[in-house]
Amino acid sequence: MKTVTIGDVAAQAEVSKSTVSQYLNERYDYMGEKTKQRIQDAVEKLGYQPNIVARSLKQKSTKTIGVIVANILHNFTTEVTRAIEDVCHESDFHTIICNADDDPFKEKHYIEMLRAKQVDGLIIFPTGDNRDLYQKMLDGSYPVVFMDRELEGVEIPSVLLHNSKAVALAIEHFVEQGYRRIGMMTTSLKHHTTPRIERVEGYKNTLKNNEIPIHDEYIISVDSQSLQTELEELLHLEKPPEAMLAGNDLVLIETLKYVKHKGLRIPDDLAVIGIDDVSFASFYTPSITTVAQPTFKMGKAGAELLLNKIQMKKEIRNSSLRFEPTLMVRDSV
Amino acid sequence: MKTVTIGDVAAQAEVSKSTVSQYLNERYDYMGEKTKQRIQDAVEKLGYQPNIVARSLKQKSTKTIGVIVANILHNFTTEVTRAIEDVCHESDFHTIICNADDDPFKEKHYIEMLRAKQVDGLIIFPTGDNRDLYQKMLDGSYPVVFMDRELEGVEIPSVLLHNSKAVALAIEHFVEQGYRRIGMMTTSLKHHTTPRIERVEGYKNTLKNNEIPIHDEYIISVDSQSLQTELEELLHLEKPPEAMLAGNDLVLIETLKYVKHKGLRIPDDLAVIGIDDVSFASFYTPSITTVAQPTFKMGKAGAELLLNKIQMKKEIRNSSLRFEPTLMVRDSV
DNA sequence: CTGAAAGCGCTTACAG
DNA sequence: CTGAAAGCGCTTACAG
């Protein structure tokens, strides 16, 4: 299958390449009807398909954006990514997803790789350890949007959950149901990521507002492999928590595994709320109360922000966007 | 940030563009040490990043493959896709994922789009309705691999589950546990997709082998929205099935929702097995017996098949690859 | 050991 | 209304 180029079409239609190109780009302003027709016939006869790579080189735009996620295992990530793809697709943009696996080194590699591929912009769930690189892109006014996390001192706009509110929603629900001994677990991340920090802080503030003393041993931040042993310890304290807030979906799953393994009952032995509305929450037994993030809206907002930056070329307001969580009351508390 | 090109590097290092290009491509065969050093210094000083679009145009290879999935909502799809990405990443290939949403029209659009973008090959979970297009790619010896489904008469190699064995595993487990009234549900697809057909056939054969009569009303294939009402009908037959095989993850989830909604108990009121080892199977209550597909192996195989086709340029054996399912015995039967 | 030149397949001022 | 020419940033025979 030898590739047919714009030159072949031009020859076939007996016009110049320029004219074919005009036609292909729908700039028919002054184009004669017969010319149009001849070109169209030639295109069909030869089965011409444009070469977007060549176009991209000339136009310096690939109509493609890159998305670098910190960790694809989170349900949040998958859903946000899907929303980003949807929005981009509507604007005829393609999307290349890369998973940095919480590794700043991989993240750096992907940023360079994607820029070498001339993607028009980047949505990053930042690991946080590549400040210089972020700053350099900002200085070069290369379009970038952060997702889920923000970085103090780096003026890249970010799309975020209103984390303190998310935690408050959960904790106050526990309190309303009469719980006072409330613990919280998150996955530890060496790099100080926004959600973890804000959620732990929100946890403390909400307890304070409700005049509940804060027990530091009720707050756990560890790697997901250590969650089981930490839970074991936590629940064997003299006064163990009677309710647990799982800081994200992975923590929730580990908690449920632990509970099942130990034959505990929810909510009688342990009440549970998870941040992130996991797929099985509604039909689990018992169904799980969660704090849902508006993942679709967030992805959409991020994509739109980026596409605006790309298309307008002008500076968009660089402030972050906060999104509202929703409490999904079910049977686990 | 004006872009720095190979010409700038050449000027800075006081050599020709050709030499810089050689250096960049590690063809140092005859390159002087000082030349190398000068180029390297220039690259660093200018912060040169290659433009892969330009390279791709010349080399006629983008080091990118396209993956068109029929329906991204299946867990199977997500996992296979991730494996594909892993393998490609190791070979320095990028991946563009597109979701055809079970729509042959969208599928066609994506095939054309991706080829226009000059991807080096395609992995397709085919909807089945674009035979002409598939055949044209085959005729043009454009590298394509099918996943999950195969098409009779189209000689494109496919990576598949050993579907009849998967069903046999499940049905025989039911039988061993003493069940005789065994139903099966799959999502209907107008386009006759391999897994559905093979699974229903396998179901019938296995019953036959066990000398269990086949009740046609026990076999349901409908859109996922109609599953609830179909289940309702099915379980209100005079002699309703006592065990159900869910043909994929989405069917399983609908079944579990129904069961929970009606307050039924698994396995006492209804025994359940699902094909696809869903994330929550192990910690659901009761834990769910499933037939696991080796998703990672399958994705890996598909990606390797395709990369071989791309890199060797020679014809690879075009026969399909079948993969072995595994029964994960848990508490739902 | 290195450089000049052609070319990948497009687009885009500009001239007529 | 249409075409000739230059150029996007690379790579690659080929000459020396």
C-alpha cells in the first residue's frame, strides 16, 4: 500500500498542491465549483488520507495533549481521565495518558517525552518533586494544568476537591450518629500532596469544632502495604476508634479486607466512611457511606482550562478551582 | 520560549546538522571525541529537546500504536489496556487509547484518525461491523491485532480467552456443588461477538456433557439496562434457576444489585459465579467465585504480537492465541 | 571523520 | 480564483 500524498491528489485532479490543501482545510472562499468537484473525485478515487504528522510539523500543533497521572490505581484518576478524554475528543484533541507511578523521575521522563512529541499542553497530577521543571514550563508559557494537587509557589492553576469540606462532611456525619472515637487513615506519600495534608488538617479542625479531643494515634498515614498491620495495631489500642474515615479508595478497600478477614461487622464493630465513591459502594453489604468527588466535573474543568490556554494563547486566570464533595449516606455508619 | 532546533545546536557546536543528528542517534562510529563533547555541551547549554514530529515525518514511524477498545467500562478492557501500555512503554512506544463505545461508526472514525496520525499499528477490540476496513488494512499489510474477539474470514490474528473452557469451569463447579438449575446471562450485542457466542455455546455443551437438560428460558442476553427486569422474570419462573453464571463483570454487578435490592441471600437463595475477576470479589460478602481471565498475559501477548509485526516487518503467523481461564473458588456457590 | 543537499508531506504567505 | 516556492525540524545516502 504505497501512501498517497497530497501531490498525487493534485496530479490526479490536475490542480496544484496548494489548491488541494486549501480544499482539504475547507478554505473554499474563492474556489471554483468544478475545482472542488475534481479534487473531491481525486481524493475518493485514490483513497487519500491526510498525514497529520506532516501537518503538525508545519502548524506546530499536534492537537494532542498529554495527561500524566501520579497513580492510575486510584478510581478517582481513572474517572477524571475519562472525563478529560471526553472533553478533548469533542474538541478534536487526542490524549496520551502516562502513569508516573508516584515516581518523580518517571514523571520527569514523561514530561520530556511528551514535549518532544510536541503535545500542545499537559495535565499533570503532580508528584510534587519536579518544581524546577514545572516552573520552566510556566516561564516558557507552555500550557499546563494541575489536577488533584497544587504546589505552593508554582503558579500553575489546579483543579482540586474542596478537601477540608469533604472531611468535614464525613466526620460530622459520624458525630451526628453519636461517634466520638473517630480515626483516619491515608496512604503516606513522602511528597507532601495536597489531598493528604488538607484532609488530615480538615479532620483535626472538624474534631476541634465539635469539641472532640484529637488523639494522634488515631491518625495513620502509611504505604498501602502497611495498612493491614497498622489497622491491627490501631484497633487493639486500649481505646480503639469506633469509626474510621478512609482517606481514599485504596485505603477503604484495605479496611474492608481487614474487617472481613477479622470477621468484624460494619457498622456495629466499626463504622466506616470512604472518600471516593467506589463502584461497589451501593451494593456492598452493608452499603458503604462515601464522600463522592465530582470526578467528571473536575476532569471536564481541567480539560477546558487547558484547551482554553492552548487555543486562546492568552493568559487565563491562574487561580485554582475547588469542587464540592457530596456525602452519599448509606449503611456503613 | 523559542524552540531550539538541531540547527541551533549545530551552530553552537560549530559542526553541521548532519553531525548533530548522528550524535543524537548514537551513531558515533567514526565521531571524534572532541566533536561529541562539543555537541553535548551545546545540547546542554541550549537545553535542546528533539522534535519527534519532525523525526517521525522523515522516518515514517511514530513509535506510537493505537488501541481501540469496544467498551472501556469492562474491567477486562482496562486491565488488558494497562498491560498493553506496560509492554509498549518498555519498547519505547507510546499508546493512544480510544473508546469506540460499541459503535462501529465511532470505531471507523478512530481507525481513520489514528492512521492519519501515522500510528505504527493498531490493537482493536473489534465491534465486528467494519469488515471492509479491517480487510483493507490487512491487504495493505498494515499491522493490526484483534483482542477479545475474532472475525471469521478476516485473517487478523486475535488474542482470546478460551471461552468454552471458562464456562465449563464455572458450570462444572455448580454441578459439583449439586446444582442442576443453572442459568446464564450475558449482555446482548447486536454484533455477534466471539465471547458471547462461545460462552453461550460452552454453557450448552457443558450442560449436555453433564446430562442436564437445557432450558432456553434460562439463557438471557440483553442490554445491561434490561438486566434487572429480566432477572425479575427469570427468578419468578415456576422453576427458577438456583444458580446463575454472569457472563461478564457488568452482568455480575447487576445481579448483585438485584440480589441486594430483593434481600436475597447468596448462595442460599441464588448461587453466583461471574466471568472476570472483579476487584471486590475477594472482600465482598459473601466473597464471589469467579472465572479469572489472564488479562495481563493477554494484553502482553497482544502488544508483543503487534510490536513484532511492526518491527520485523515480516509476516508473523496469523493464527489466534487462546488463553486459559482460572476458577477462583470463593463463597458465592 | 564530517558536511551539503535532498526530501519526508504538508501549509501558507504571496504573486498574478 | 490558482500556483510556485519556501519552510516546518529532522534524517540519510553520498561525497570527500
